[in-house]
Amino acid sequence: MNDTIGEPERLATDASLLASLHEWTAIVDGGGGLCTVASIHYNLFLGSLLDHESAEHRDLSEFTSMRRIGTFLCTELDHGNDSAALETTAELDPQSGGFILHTPHAGAQKFMPNTSTTGGPKSAVVAARLIANGQDQGVYLFLTPLSDEQGLLPGIRVRRLPMRPGAPVDHCLTAFDHVRLPREALLEAEHGRLGHDGTLISNLGNRRKRFLRSIGRVTVGKMCMSGAAVGASRAALAIAVRYGEHRRVAGPKAGERVPVNAHRSHHARLLRSLATAYAMTFLHRSATAAWTRHTAETRDEAERLVAVAKGWITWQARAITTECRERCGAQGLFAVNALAGFPDYVEGTVTAEGDNLVIWAKAAAELLFATETTQPTAAPAGQQELTNPRFVRSLLAQAEAIWQSRARAALRRGPAKDPLARWNRASSPALEMVSVHAGLRAADAFLEATERVTQPEARQLLDKLCLLFLLEQIRSHTGDLLLEAHMSADQVRELPFVIDTVVDGLAPHMETFVDAFDLPDEYLDAIPIANSGRVPLADYAGIAE
């Protein structure tokens, strides 16, 4: 893969290319190994090096040629989402001018990096607390060789962790025993440079901001995890839809056989997943564009959108990949049919680069104190119908405003002088607000993408699919929307029938929707159930051999 890429530095500095790489590597072997190690090497490792000015004076050829594999060591056994509190230290040695990297206790071991000798010599970017002249200057990154052709280097201790389902990667616990590093090991930029006398020069006033700048690649990592989840979802749907066309079951007449996709109970679930997968794709494109084009003024908003999108997309991917596996029955359990590995792999994207619930809690606090939710633009008079996507979009916006109002009210009712108790009161409605907000941003991205389509038939199909997505999004909010007079009782009663009508119109076009994913023929041809339905066990045996 590295030979095919050609320019690893260009890949590592282009967030759009990186996200795209993850969309495609996630489908290999049901996700897992290739996507994981590629993400670590190109984004977290090589990207971190290139993001710091000190990279200008480094020879990166051994990493770009993959003579050495790069890995990223941030999370510790005792510190995950509170990574600003990391305890690994890198102390400036006044005599040599270099640093002494050390793990002070077992809880400070680096947790889960791929640091074993599997795959050849490795180097790491290690997040450690910079100690200079006895002062803690916060967490910075240090380039640290881990192994060579003979094995682990002196002072490096690595212990393999048990295999994790969905990720055939050499996850390990890693510790450092007074490992000496040269002065140039410190990754420096405007957020932190160390003078010859050990004085820190920084354009940022506090340690937390300096730390977040050091590990800025985690934001790109969130986009990459979203891309991987999108890719896995699309592949799972392509397999399940194709299987549903091949798989024949008893029909209503004696001796008749019909595709399992002919049944509403079967195809309605896949269509809901298809609508969501398209929304996920467009939201991911939108978030990636926002990040790649952000300015200093829009950085916080772009970063929040990336975080919100990552949580929503990966959670949706979990549901979609599980649904697709179930719709293929026992056939979906065979590894050769690719579906069984996707749910386990997606579980990793839910946690990687920030646990979804934690990053959503941060986004919830920010949105809670942001300006009032923008009031939706009403549909033109006479078009307030559930078949009008713009009207249904306005209902979803109203649902977000309702939950924002509830969260603010809950916060005001919380006990004074107890910020944790106040947040605990507000967190449940605030998280629901984020969930609706994510669906709304996905809907907006879907609507914008549909408007760019010029081919009439394609535009009509996408309009209907977008409508299905929106109708499903408001389904759980009809009580609130009725209570606040945004929907009538008749509309609430009508909603299930409108959804069913939309599904009925889309059902004949499921293969068209998955064909548009443009999965390589070589990939689909290698998956038995994507081609011929029920595959005899003898054929499976032949494939295994």
C-alpha cells in the first residue's frame, strides 16, 4: 500500500486523502489490521512529525519508505480521556542537553499501542510530561526509537495484551526505564520551544492548550475513524442487499420462490440503513471540508463538528453493520462473507481518538452555552406536508431547540456552588440535544448534496431517500413536536403511513443505491454471498483452501 501511495508526506498532510484512505482500507478483511496500522503510521505518527516545525530538520525517509513503522503512544493505563494528566515524564538532562524518558509507575504504562517487534523495527511519537529546570511544562511529543532488527532497544519494556476482537494488531503495554533521548527528540513548534537554558517559549498561555496543540492529530484521527465507519457500513450494505436479491424464500403461492428482499419486513430495515449510510457519507464529507478549510476563527466550530460527526457516524455504523449481518442469517457469520468482522471493527472506532460519550459531553457543554439554536425556515405556505423534506427538516430543527431549552432549564435548577451536580442535572437532555443536532447536520449535508445533482432520475431517488432519513429522524420526537404545536395530531397519525409509502417507492432501487458506492468488482467477486446467495459448505471449504 505504501508503494501505491507514492507520496506518504502528501497523504499525511491532506486530511481529505487520509479520510478517504480509511474509507477503503476499512473494507479489507472486514476491517481491523490494515486500517488500524495505516491510521497510526500515516496520521498519528507521520502526521504529528510533519505538523511540528522540527520536522523540517529531520530525515523522514526511513518512515516514508516503511523501513521503520511508526506508532503513537499517548493513552496510559490510568489515563484515557483525561490524557492531559499523563504521568510519563521526559526530563531535561542539563549535562547532555537531551531528555530522560521514564515511566514512574505501572499506571503510567502506555496502553494499547502496536509496539511489539511484529512487522519490523518501530519508532514512536510518545506523549510525555516535559520537566525542565524542575518545572512541569505540560505534555509534549518525543520521537523515540523502540526497536531495531535485533529487537527492543535498551530501556524499552513491551508486554503484549490479549487479542482484541476485530483488531488483529499487536496491542501492548509499553514502559520506559530512564531511556535517554537526544535534544532533537522533542517535537517543537510555536506552541512550545525549549531554549538552551531550559526556558520554555510558547505562544499559548496554559499547559492544556499546549497539550491539545501537541496532539492535534487526534482531530484528524476522528475524521479517519468516521471515514472507516462509513466505508464499513457501505460495504456491509452492498453485501446484504446483493444477498437479499439472490436469496430465495418460499412465496405466497405453492412452489413459488421470491427474493427475501421482496418482503417489507426485510427491505424496510435495509432501506433505513441505506438512507442513514448516505447521510453518514454526506456528513463526513461536510465535516472533512469544514476542517480542511477552517480558519483561526472557525477552528473551534470545525473541531466540534468533527467530534459530533464521529460520535454519530460510528454509532450508526455499529447499528448498520449488525443489521446487515443479521439480514444475511447464518451465512453472515462466516468470515469469508466479510460481514462478521465489521461490527467488532466498528466497536474500535467508537472508542478510538476519544470515547464517543466523552467527546459528545464536551460538545454538549459547548452547544448548551452557545447562542440559541437557529430557528428553522418554514416551508412555503401550502407545503407543510410530511412529504416535503424541507418541512420535515424544520421539525427536526425544532426538536433540537426543544432539547436545548430543556438542558438549559435543568442546568438552572441545579444546586448552586456544585458544578458537577448542576451538570449531572443537565447532561441527559444536553446529550439528547447533541444527538438531534448530529442528525440535523447530517440532514443538511444530505439536502445540500441532493441539490447538486442534475440528473433528474438520480435527483428524484436521492430526494426520496433523504425524505426517508428525515422521517426516521423525527419519529422519536413526535410527542414533543405535537406538544409544542409544531405537528398536528393528524400528522403524527399519518407519519408511519408516509414512511411506508416512501419505502414502497424506494424498494425496487436498492441495488442502484449500493451500486453507487462503487465498490471494486474484485472485492465483491471474492465474497460468496454477494454473488450467488446460499453457498454450499463445499464451496466454503474450497475458498478456505
